[in-house]
Amino acid sequence: MNIEVALKEAMSIDGALGACLVDWESGMSLGAIGGGKYLDLDVAAAGNTEIVRAKMRTMDALRLDDTIEDILVTLGKQYHLVRLLKGAKNAQGLFLYLVLDRSRSNLALARHSLKRIEAEISL
């Protein structure tokens, strides 16, 4: 599936408020859907890029021989999921970012859905 279809699939997840595909090397969003007045996905893409970079630096400093599957930021009313893409062809340096309304979502199912989208996306 292409980026547009992948983002639409992400928005079909229960409780989804916004989603984007981000290049974590540049911080630029390659596509976004949803968001709104209180959820600027371009700002979120840049901010979450810093989270990914910080975690990568920390893993290097700790000499961890592992990879990041996803990163979860839990807020009072929202979940913010960052899923680093590995399964997709030519997906190095990219992540899917999904914002969920905590009261309308199932975190386990959302993670499972993002994993499926990751496997099916083609760039």
C-alpha cells in the first residue's frame, strides 16, 4: 500500500485523531492525515523526531544490540505511538506516528494494526 492508503488505514484505528509518516533524519512529514486545531502534525513530527534521535543515542551509549519497535508516550487523554519502520522496503529512517484518544482506543489493537500497516506499506 502507498503512503496515502497507509495513513487512511491508520486513521481507521479506533480512537485515531491523527497520523503521519515521518523521516526521522530530517524531521519532515512525508504525509499526514487528521490532526486539527490542537494537533499540529508537522510540529508533532518534528518533536517526535527528537524523541527517536534521543533514544537512538541512548541505545548507542548503552551499546544495546537491539532495535526500537515502537515508542509510546502516554498522556492523560491521549496515546502517542511512534512505530519505526523496518518491515517495509526502503523504509530506513522512517516512522509512523499515531495519536489516539485514550478513552476510545485499545492500545494493544492499535499497536497490532500499526505493525500490519508497517508490513504492507511500500514507498
